[in-house]
Amino acid sequence: MTGEFPKTLVIIPALNEQDSIAHVIDLIRDHAPWADVAVINDGSTDDTARIAASRGAFVLNMPHNVGIGAAVQTGFLYAERYGYEVTVQNDGDGQHDPREIPLLVRELLSSGADLVIGSRYIEDRGYVTPLPRRVGIVILANVISAITRRRFTDPTSGFRASNRRTIRLCARAYPHDYPEPEAVVLLHRAGLNLREIPVTMNPRYGGKSSITPLKSGLYMVKVLLAIFIDLLRAPLRPDEV
């Protein structure tokens, strides 16, 4: 433990984020200096890996583009192997604000939660989500809230902090297709304690999103199908994985 914080790993899945990765790592160094940083280089064809290494991050190079779910699971496997008490997932495009990493970790430690999700929608902080995507997120949030019988506002958020129980479970069984919303259902069904806190979302620092309005609609349909299929499986138990 370093001061008030336990051994922490910030997991950054990254695909062709050379324009933003140095900025993100530098902010993490400034605002969460106790944490180690692992960049999961998910088949990038640009200078993402070299730049991340030059900033002192651990760089885990995937053999090809495996997708965000498998990339994040690789980060959980690394965290479990090397004895990290806490992980924080942080995107490599600059939208998640590393200044708020201490908020997520403090909430994790003080609340008794196993997973703390940073939500864009608990408070209005000026971030504007494109309408088709926002409609899809609202539908997903309502469905997941009904399944879990507790309110979730931003189940697609990838800005989240996990404790040892969650690290152990996610290292063994983390969704690959639609990881953020599926993981909320998986972890809830496993009996873990999940909560949200408000965070600020920034515009992308570099690059551009691959999610078009059409893809937003298809994503919503596919993730709902994936969640309903997940519900047909027996729930996981942290002590059995």
C-alpha cells in the first residue's frame, strides 16, 4: 500500500491511440502517482506501444486485434498474477478523466463495493451523447436495472474500479463481445456489490470513434441478445472461479 491507496493497476486497452496515449498516461502519473499503468496494445498498427513504453507504462502486446473484452481480461490476468489489490479501467482516447481515479478508488475502499462505475448521467456535467447512442444507453440501462433490481444509469461506461474479488472473477470469466454491460449483469449475478458515482466525460483527445448512428442501433440489439443469453447460464460464484 502506498499512503492511503492499495497496490493499484490502471488498465488501458488501446488500439491505434498514438495521438492520445501519452497524454492519458501523463495525467495518470500526475493524479494517481501511486498506481502502475498497463497498456494492453490490442494489435495497433501505429506507435501506440512505443509511446506508452516511453512513458513508463507496462505494455502487453496482443498478437492481433482481439477486441476490448479480451484486452481488458488480459489486464485482469496481469493484475491477479502480480498481486494488485485494485484495478482501474481507463480508456486510451482521453475521454475518461484520470483526475477522477482517486474518487473511484476512494469510493471502492469506503463503500464496501466490489466494483465502482463512473457514470456520465447521474449528474449533468455538460457531456453530450449523440442521440441514437443515448437512446440505446437508456434502453440498456433500463433493462439492466430491471434484471438486477437496482438502478444503473451508464452500464456501457468503461471507467470503473475493481477490488480483489472482482479482479479474480474477471480474470477467469470476462465477457468478450459486449464487456461493459454484460459484466454488470455477470458480476451482479455472482453476488458482487456494484455501485455508480458521477464522473466527467471529456471529448476524445485524439482519433475518432468508430461508432456510427447505425452501429449504435445494432450494438443495442446485439448486447440485449447477449445479456438474455447470459441469463440462461448458471451464475458464477467468486469462490468457484
